Amino acid sequence: MPALFFPRSVDSADTDPDARQLEASIRRALLAEDGLEVASLAVRRLPNGVCLEGVIRVHSDDMDVCRAIRQIDGVGQIVNHLVVCWNCPDPGPATPDETMF
């Protein structure tokens, strides 16, 4: 019987210190951009780059979200699955009517 081969998961940030470091570098690069707020972010490593998932708020009309990330070592291709809220207001407190079904 042939041996089974299970490839290492490319999104194993929990066990790969290089992946954790890359995710932290990407998060810092995004947070350093003026007019950009990260609401949530998940970074998955790909064979030739990264996949970005999450929600960001952009308070500018000409923001290139991937520009700062392209400068990080280890980032080749960027698969951008970010949900971008352009010039959206900050979320306010929920009212009781909004939380009821």
C-alpha cells in the first residue's frame, strides 16, 4: 500500500512562527496607512504570497490597500478578499430594536 501524503496547510499561522511573523508584519503595514482602519483581518499563506480576508474601513478616495503589503519580504502574490467600507461612518451603539429578531 502506498504511503499517504498530507501537505502542510498553508494557513497554519498557529504552528508556523514565520507565518505568525508575516501576519504581524502585514497587520502593522495596514495599521500604519493613514486613513485605513482594520476591523478584522485573517492572513493565509499561499505558495507564492498571501490571501487577505477581513473587513477594513478606508477614509480616503484613492487608497491602495495592497501597496504597503507588497513591500514586505515573503509577499509575492496578494489575493485580496477584503471587504472594504469606503468613507463609511463609525458604527454606533446598537439599539434594542436592532438586536431583536
